[in-house]
Amino acid sequence: MSINQLVEQNALKVKNCYSHRNLSIFTLGEVIEISSNQYGLSLFSGMISLLALGVYTILTVDAGNDDDDSDSGSGGLMQPVN
């Protein structure tokens, strides 16, 4: 795969019409794919994201049990059954 640019063939001649005869295609460069399979960088980026999520989970401080189990009389989302 390459990146192309249309340029005027004769830059010294002033022309009002840009037809396909007056233009040339110059190759600016090539796009190099890192992987040869159809998935591209999705597997690599998925592994990096999973690693970042794991590091975030390990480094997050646990706030403890905060679902109102420890204080049964003050109400909250989990009410005791009478």
C-alpha cells in the first residue's frame, strides 16, 4: 500500500484545466503493516489494555465492604428482612 499525491506535470506552464493528461502521480511513501494477519494491531492493543486494567486493579485501594451489611439498622440499599 502506498500514499500517492497528484501533481502537475509541467509546473512552468500555466494551465486552467487539470485533466488526467496534465497530472502525474508521485509516490510519497509506503505504509508498512506490523502484522501480516487480518487482525492488525487489535491483539497487541488488547493485551496492552488488559495489562493496564490489571495494574489498575492491583494498585486500587480496597474500600472494604460498603453495601450496608455492617450496619443493619440505619437503612440503605440492603434492608434486613423482618
